[in-house]
Amino acid sequence: NDYFLHSRFVCFKNILTGKKYFFNIEKDGKQKVKDFILHNCSLSNPSKVYFHNLRFDLAFLYDLLPKDYKFQVIRNNSSIICFRVFRERNRINKYGKVRIVRDTLFEIRDSLVLLLSSLDKIGKSLNFKKMSIDYNIKEITQKYIDYCFRDIEIIEIAIYKIIRILKKYYKYKIRIEKLPLTLPSLSKRVFHKILMNKYGKEIIDKIYDKYSLNYEVKIRQYYYGGRVEVFNLNCCINGYYNDFNSHYGAIMNENEFPLAPYDIKPCNSSNKCFVNWSNNKNIFACICNVYENLDIPLIATKINEKLIFAKGKKKCLLFRKEIEYLISLNQKVEILEIIRCSGYLPIFDKFIEIAYEIKANYKHETFEYYFSKIFMLSIYGKFAEKREKEKIEIIHNVKDLSRAEMRNISITDKGFMKRTTEIHNTIKINIFFSMLISSLARLKLHKEILKCKNPYYCDSDSIVSVDLIENSKEIGHLKPEFSFSRFQALGCKEYIIERTIVKPNPIIPVPYTDIQVKMKGFGKITEKNFNFFVSHFKEPKKQNRMIGFMESYSRELPLNLVLVYDKFKNSVYDKRFILPDLTTRPFNLNNDDFNDLIKNNEYYIQKIINDYGYDL
């Protein structure tokens, strides 16, 4: 049955003054916490409160917030990353025009989107481990309170360490109260500062095209992310998990990037061959028809909103290196439109070099090493940020709203919700940068896959195979992340790995068998054997999840509700056709039907489970 979670106590710490606050809700009720929050709702100095995983904590905080003000929900995809308490007032400018001004009074932020990892992992990297606790304790003990304050202090130490790293290595100063909501936003700010120091302020106009609104929607349809595929569903015996060393960072560091303004022109020549245009170096990309017949195609397309690397004719945007590579493999490329730039610069080199310097100076298990890695990688997707932003406001008094505004209002038991979509034309993006990075990363991965005699699996920056492809410590090259005795994949990001690890021991090394299990949609996996796959494919499993904030509004359910439901394994590998020998072939756009692909693969995955599961 569904059940409710209730907050027994809450801890705060002012990380500017070091003062700690503890409220025993179970004993004293909620009023003291409400008064504390109201006291911190300040117009002159609004408080910012961090919680790690805001979705969970907001369930308890929402009832404590003052309902005399409006609320704004800021989401990143489906996750709430910020919850603002604000008030509105009218401001008259010197021309007599009235505009509405929003004053933030109190802000609740999610530190997860700034630190991008669990407190357990962050604490270990800081050598300040998260405490263990018995969650079945009924009494509110001092150990329980210390446990919560330790979580706060892990966040505090991590945030201050980020500020020190930025100052020391990136020469970028920022106060804690000025931090943006997310790590990609912070990364982009630092990148701008480094770029302007190197090239001057005018560089900003060269990397952001002021006419980009004219073509962004058209170009975005060709933007794809990484590549995850299964090439062989047989059990791989005694193989390697080959991993690129800073794959995306190397792509950014090794390449020059096209500068604005950009010019997109149709190819009017009767000869659509790329050779006609290749001498013009300012042509950095083309919109093309590609005809691929490779067993492992390079170019992706979408079928039923599914990303597939298929054989056949595909319309796509290709960069110069991709076109030249496909032509070298005797693939037909037909140019439809050419895209020109004004020149090239290695704009990411200094930014990436600093991250490499940090990684070189610190051990793998340190926070500095971890931060340099995620900070380096977080920036490239930011250049493809969408301009359309959903604006969500929660209003407790609608008497001042017009009829037009009331049309966008949803009435619920928690208040009135206003949902609109705004277009932010002032956001600085360059979708070509994100596309070029992801395209060249896929190209480099593809070249390494073709070197393998028998690849089993790939995931954006790694390849599973019997072969040790390369054993290099150089940036952008492959290294064996680990060797294994057995690897069995059943789908994208769904596999089981068995490997032998030798525990360090001063007297006698002690080998033991380590098993890793990964399956999408089932959270942290504790059952580490092949029976996990068998049981989840054959029957549903009970799962618990906290109701989402927006879901609680639409379904008019309490925020602290935990839903208990049957979780079915209802997805199946749908990237390539599984063959009778359990190898795979690409989908053919000319002959194949997607429903046939699903039925075929369901049959063979069940066969693997029924016939081969006992041996794993």
C-alpha cells in the first residue's frame, strides 16, 4: 500500500557564520520552523538554502513556506532545481511605463545539480565521509542529529572547495551567494572569462551568432548525443572494458571551432559531390543525404522517436571530418546545403588544459580530480540549451489576476498554479559547438569500434570487446578500465560483469569475485547475479517512489506520499536486430519494420534468459 513520510526534525546551518539551527518538529510542531523561514524571507538579503535532492526535501518544506507570497518553480527537464518565494511590485520608468518587478525573498536550491553526485561519493572524495545511521531508530538521538549536520557540512566543504579551485586554477573569483543554479552554468561563466582574457571581449560576438534564431530550430533536429549499442549478445569471456581517457575533453582540446557569423546556402550545383566544395575551408558542415551500407553505420536517425544507427538513406547534418571519413569508406554523400563560417579558433584549449593540470596534480579519489572532470564535461551541452522555458508559478490569491491570466490557471487544493512557456531570446547558445563535439566523439568511437575483431558493446566513450584495443595513458586515447572474466549485455546500459579483483594485503594478496549489475529504471541494485535479470524480465517487482511535485498538483495528492507499485521490465533492446547466433545487424531503412525489430528482439532476449541464464 502507498504510505506517507513525515519530517521529524530539520537542521540548518548558516555557512557564512557557522551558526547551526535544530528544530524538533515531532516535539514542538512546525510553527518554529515556519517562523524561522519567514524571518529569513528578506528583500534586502534573501536567503538561499541548499538541499541535496530537492524533490525529496520539498515534500516536507512546502507546508512550512509563507503563503502570503507567490512561489516560482524552476525545473531542469523534469527535476525541480530551485523553488523561489517572491513578491511582485510595479515599477514606473522615466517614460511613465509600468513594468512588473519580482523581488526574491527566499530561495531553495538543489545542490545535486551543482555537485552532480551523491553525498556519499562527495564525502569520500573530501575525506569527510557521510555518517552511517540506523533508519529504524525511533528516538531522535544526538547521533541522528549529527548525521544530518554531517550531510550539511559535506555540501558546505564541497561548495567552498569549488570556489577555491576556481580561484587558484581558473583565476575566477566568485562569492558563494553569487553561484548559479547549476554546474554547467558556472562552467560557461568561467569559460567566457578565460576566452575574453585570451582573445578580448570581442570574441563573444564571434562565438555567438546574433542571427542564430533564424536557423536554430532547423539545425536542432540533427543534434544527437552519444552512442550506446549492443553488437553481440553472447557472453563475452575474458575481455576488456576499453575506455577513452577524457574523450569529450580531448575532442574540445584537439579541434578548432567555426566562428560566427554563419551562412547557410542551398547547393544549386547539379553535381552534389563534396569535392566541389572541399577547397573552401570556411565550409565546415553540410546538410546531406547519406546512403550507408556499413554493418556498423556511423550516422544516426530517428524512428518512432528512437535513435538508431541504421543502413539506408538518411538526411543529416555532417561536419567536414565526417563527410571525408564516409567518402573514404565508399559511402555516398549527397550535399543539399552548405554551411560557412568566418574562420576557426581553438576556443576550448585553455579551458581544457586547466582541467588536465588539476587532474595531473591530484589523485583519482580526490574531490579536485572529480570536480575537474565533471566541470570540463558539463559545458558542451550548455551551448545547445533550449530557449523555450516553462514558467511555473503558484499563487495563493487570484483576485488581482485578469481573465486572460486566469485561462492559464489550474485550481488545486494547494493553491493556484499558473503554467506558461517563455522564449528567452537573450540566452547565448551556439548549437554548432555542441553538435561538433558530439559528432566528432561518435566519429572517433566509430573508428575504434571498426578496429575490433569482435566488439560486444559500446557506450559513448567505451567499447567492450575480447581485444585490448590500446593501453595508453594519453588524453583522448583508449585504456583498459578493467578486464573481466564474463560480460553479458541484454540492452543499452543493461548488463552484468564478473571480474576478479585482488585486495591489497601487506602479506598475502586476496583475490575475490566482484559482480556488477546494471539495469535501467530499477535504481540501486543489491542482488548481484544473473537471477536479477531473470526475475525482472519474468515478473513485476515492488517499487517505491516519492510522488513528484508537479504530479502531486495534477493528481491532487499530498507531497509526502510514497507510491508503491509494480514495476515491469517493459522495454527491450531496439537499436539493432538480434540474429539467431546472438550477434546483431543494423536496422535497414529500406526493408525493415520497427515492430518486427521489437518482436524479434523480445524473442531472443527471452531465449537468452531461459536457455543461458543458468550458466551466468
